[in-house]
Amino acid sequence: MAEKWETWNEEEKAAKSEEEAKKLFPQRFHKWIHIFEKKMSERRPIKKLWDHVIEVKEGFVLKKGKVY
């Protein structure tokens, strides 16, 4: 029974925070509010095929250059 109350409390807090966020943000951003919830902000991005490590040769030193 206590677990149900905890879940209900979390849902109620989330609803309250979403209502507060809607008051703070302009209406055009309301469809993205769920992205900024605490639970969503703590989750890690999904690993993709194009995620990879860039291996460099031993002794390699980065050169400064212009960012275009």
C-alpha cells in the first residue's frame, strides 16, 4: 500500500511541476516541457550506430585551428 502512495505522490509532484513550468515558459515551448523533467534529465542517451571512439596515434598533439 505504501508503494502506491509513493507512486501517487511522485505523479502528483510531476503534475504540479509541469503546471508551474507551463506558467513560467511561453506557450510555444509547452510541447517540450516533458524533456526538462527531473526523471528525463537524469536518463542517458540511447547508444546509436554512429557513436564511436576516435583513436589517435601515440604522441599526437591537437593543433589549434579556426572553427567555421
